[in-house]
Amino acid sequence: MQINKVCCFGAGYVGGPTMAVMASKCPKQTFVVYDINEQQIEKWNNKQYPVYEKNLDEYINQTLNTNLIFTCDIDIALKDCDIAFLAVNTPSKKYGLGAESSLDISYIDSCLQQIKKYPLTKRLILVEKSTVPIKTCDYINAVLRDKNICVLSNPEFLAEGTAIQDLLNPDRVIIGGAIESAQQLASLYEQWVPKEKIIFTNIYSAELSKIVANSFLAQRVSSINSISIICDKIGADVNEISQCVGSDSRIGNKFLKTSVGFGGSCLKKDLLCLIYLCESLQLDEVAQYWRQVYLLNEFQKQRFYNLIITSMFNTLRNKIIVILGVAFKANTNDTRESASLMIIQKLQEEQAILRIYDPQGKIDKLEQCQSLDGIFKGASAIVILTEWEEFTKIDYAQAYEEMAKPSYCFDGRNLLQGEVMKSLGFLYYGLGRI
Ligand code: NAD
Ligand code: UGA
């Protein structure tokens, strides 16, 4: 079967960038991104992207309205379609059994209902690109049992902030499911991904590998954060530990940066999904092992706001605190599950006056400064929560001059040089370093 037309349900952080890169690399195929949210589609079509990613505009400009279409019309998406990706959100369930841990697949469900109603004229390869609970493929087959479809799992591994780079040069592409259809999907990737990077697996392995990959990443962050706590007690430097440990090629140097805690829409939810899976299989010891990764992350956030509050002698009321960063990491506008959400809330409870700035991230209903101009004037503390490069370029000597005394700096990303900040006069606190 020749692949001519591909559609994607969901024009979010995954659907938009993924289809833009695919469309540019596969000029003979047409890509239609379909979303139920009209405003979201309008933004893509008017180049006011809902997603901030470096170089994204280049790929949209190349392809929009040539072989890439954004639409709310299901007919434009599914008519004569050969491959349909499901890239809709799968958040943690918010209610009932498994609340806060199992994944909610109601958006997947709504896609299936739309496909069920649609009079398909040819066989459709339906691809799970969203991160889904294990065996969702069986559920999809059951819902669409009267339809001429084949389900594949092709999880996405892009990280926000480096999405375009990750899509252009993925470490691997995993395709799980019946080999004939899997090879048809692979024929798209082969237009730019080296063949040896495409891994064919059974469909459950593909689904599970995604959850496991994110849980391993979360585990590394919690591991190094746990060491930062020891460092604080004994006067060792966690950055040096990361360097020493990470230069063992068996361990590797990535994902060893201590932080105020991992955030984002996926690490936590996918880790909780793994924990829920273990619990459902009555594997209590395994569940507890992974739960500790989650609990350590919560503890790291608490530890940081406790540090701020106690260092300022529990008296923050009416003091001005500058918050640098609300995005869950640098180079994205995404604030979902950002550690800053909890920390801002705790500082508000202390009745501090917050001046909040982020180059891209915005939190709903929260007043934010548009720039750094005048932000430090009269402030008692700077709290760094996101590792934007812009924050390393601030003239901290000047900031110190403008601030109230004593002037605190709480660096939740170990972004600045502690010694330099102290020499300027700041009471500087990093994580796991003296
Ligand atoms: P998102 O919230 O940014 O986008 C999801 C989009 O799906 C929304 O625009 C929503 O309106 C749309 N949608 C919901 N129901 C729909 C329906 N029935 N038909 C059409 N559109 C519908 O989500 P995201 O961050 O792109 O994540 C999507 C999936 O990919 C999730 O399962 C996530 O775990 C996974 N994932 C995300 C990332 C990431 O970096 N964000 C990376 C890898 C995998
Ligand atoms: C993560 C994975 O890295 C992607 O492979 C995956 O596709 C994606 O989840 C997903 O499934 O959505 P993302 O959440 O975008 O990507 O960002 P990460 O780079 O993984 O960062 C997650 C959090 O961990 C951030 O808050 C980041 O600041 C923190 N982090 C990361 C650290 O605290 N230390 C590190 O060393 C690395």
C-alpha cells in the first residue's frame, strides 16, 4: 500500500511540531492535523503558534498549506486517509479509582468515537502516538472492531525545548504491532531517520517502553536530587558529584542536574502510571520502589520553599520577592506541573509580594512582569526556578544595589556561580553546594 495521506488527531505540543517536521521530510505525502479546539487551529494557521519551540516556524513556513493542513473538519482529516496518528492529551485521571495516578484516556476515546462514525473507504493504520496505559491497543481494537483498521504503537520521545532537534534526529523510533503495517509506517520515517534507528517490537512492549523511559528519566533526577540533600548536610558539591559520576560511560552525564524538582506534563504522570500498573498487578514492592522516585520529587520542592521561608526568618509578609521562571524548564512556554506552581503558592500563603517574570511561560490568572526592567527595585529576594540563559546574563551587581538589605538569592537550578553571588553581597543559597 502506498502512503499518500496522513492525519493526526491533536494539534498540541506533539501533534503540531511532529507533523510539521514529517511534512517537510516527506514532501510526497499530505499531512492533516485535526483538533476539536478551533482557537488552537486558528493559532497554527495564523502563525501564532500555541507552542514555543526553537526553529518551529521554519518547518511550518516550509509546509503550511502545501502538504501540511491544520483543520477542525474531520472530513478533511479522514477522507482517503492511510495513516492516522492519535496525539491527543492523556492526563492523569482526576477522579474515582486511580485518581491522580492512572491515565485518563477519554480524549483517545473521543477520537475513536469520531473514527467509528466516519465511513472509512479504505484500510486505516491507526497509530498510538500519545502515551497510553498498557493494552490500550486492545481497547482500540475492541471499540473499532467493525472497522477496517490496524493499530500500531509509535510513542513519541521528543522533549519540549528541543522538540525540532529531537524530531529531526531521534535516538530511536519505536514501532510496535503487525509487521506489515509497521513497515508502512516506517517508510515515512525512513525518509530521514537511519534505518538502524527504527526498532520494531511487539505492541505491548512499545506501549510500556514509553512509560518506562519517562520513569527512568524521573528516577535519575530524583537520584541526583537525593544526593543534593546529602551534600547540603556534609558540605560536598552536587555539581561536582554529577560530573564525577556522570563521566562513567556506563552511567552517562545526561539527566544529572539537580533542580527544584522535575516538572512538565509527562514525567510525573507517566511515572504515576507505572506505579498504578504495578499496584494493579499486585506488585507492591515494585510499586513502592517507583513511588519513592515520585515522593523524593515532592520532597525536593518542599525542601526548597522551606529553605526560602526559614532563611528569611519566617517573615515574608509584604516583602518583595522576584520569581525568575515559571516554565517547567528552559526554552519552552509550558508551565504544566512546573515546580514554580507550588513554590509560588507557598510564597503567596506567606503574604509576600511577588514579581514574576518568564520570557515565554504564562500561568493563568497570575499577574506577571513583561520584562526585567525595574524588577529588582526594593526586592528582598530573587528566586530562580527555571534555567533560562537570560537569567545568567542579568547584571546581579546592579540588582544587588537596587535591592532591600539583606538581599537573598535562592537558586533552584544551580544556575549562578555561588561564590560570585556571595562576593557581591548576596545571601546565596543553591542546591547541594556550599
Ligand atoms: P496537548 O495538550 O498539548 O495537545 C493535545 C491536543 O489534543 C489539544 O489541542 C486538544 O484540543 C486535542 N484534542 C483532544 N481531544 C481531541 C479529539 N477528540 N480530536 C482532536 N483533537 C483532540 O498534549 P501534548 O503535550 O501534545 O501531548 C499529547 C500526548 O503526547 C500525550 O499523551 C503526552 O503524554 C504525549 N507526549 C507529550 C510530549 C510533550 O513533550 N508534550 C512528548 C512525548 C509524548
Ligand atoms: C520528557 C522526556 O525527556 C521526553 O523524552 C518525553 O518524550 C517527554 O517527557 C514526554 O513524554 O512528554 P519533557 O518533560 O519535555 O520531556 O522535558 P525533560 O527534559 O525531560 O525535563 C523534565 C523535567 O526534569 C524538567 O522540569 C527539567 O527541568 C527536569 N530535569 C531534567 C532536571 O531537573 N534535571 C535534569 O538533569 C534533567
